[in-house]
Amino acid sequence: MGFVRYVQSHRNDLPEFDAFIEARGWGAPPDGVAELWFESEEAFRATFASPETAAASAILAEDEAVFVDMTKTSAFISREFEVFNDA
């Protein structure tokens, strides 16, 4: 489907962080996040305009229906803005 990178981040339950979330009044975090990386916005648009992607997406939707709670799932497109990197 045109991805150049695919990352799954699974939630790591830590009591200290759960307390931090509760103290801030935030909602419950998701079980995980999936990141799909594309070479460019143009590559993304081309991928999602193709009939092959539509067919693959239909297959993935059937699989996701088995293990994903769609009422708690969302998606968005983003650009990364690095604020700092002390690595």
C-alpha cells in the first residue's frame, strides 16, 4: 500500500504514569498507536487513489473487525515538527 515505514507502539502500563494521567484529568489512553509513513504527501495521495489500495484496505478492514474496537479508533494525517532532540 505504498508505506515506507510501519510502526506499532503498544501501551506500556506504568502505575506512575496512570497516576499522572488521572491527576491531569485526561481520558484513558488507547491500547496502542500505528504509524504509517509515506515518502511524501504526493505518494500518499497516489496510494489512496489507486484501486489496489482500495482492495487491500477492504481486506484489512475485515481483519481489523476481529480485534479492533472501531468505536475507540480514529486516524489523522500529521507532519512532524521536532521541538528538541537531545539524543
